[in-house]
Amino acid sequence: MPAAKVEKEAWGDNHTDALIRGMIAEILARRPDLYRLPELQGVSDNGGNRINQKIQQILKKMCALYPGTEQMVEEEVQKLKGNKAASGGGTPKKRKIKAKEEDDE
């Protein structure tokens, strides 16, 4: 049985915003794949931070072309950070180790 026919609607700003947000989320989620590109090995020092910064810079330039989307990159980065913290991922906090005093008796 054929699927129900979906009524076509005109493309609106809300569709553009959803597409841009989806593109940002997908690119940010797949950064580790980009870090492994052989052409980027020369700039992959510091845990890929330079690549990460360039990715975000390019995404922000893309968003600048579409009014109302300028904050999407920062919002998606914060979502990813929140997901890491909620799942227990991310960098663990350093804990002080108390030195045990030995009794010299």
C-alpha cells in the first residue's frame, strides 16, 4: 500500500534554519573524522584544537549569510558539551590525592 501523500509546502525561513542547524550539528558531531584527514596532519597538534577552531570559524561564516542563524554554532557546541557531561564523558575533574602519613614508631 503506498504511503500517504505528503502535501508540499513552500520553502520558508524555518526550513532554512532547520537545514543549517542540522548541517552544523552533523559537522560538529563528525569532527573526529575530519581530524583524521591526511591533509590536516600538519595542523592537528594540540589535540586538534586548531582544526576545531577553523571548523567553527567556517560554520560561523556560513551562518553570517543567513540572518537569524548567527548563534547556532555556539548553541550546538554547548549542546554537545552538555551531552558529554550528562553521559559522563568529557574530561574528568582532577582530584587531590591525600598523602597518607606513615607512623614512624
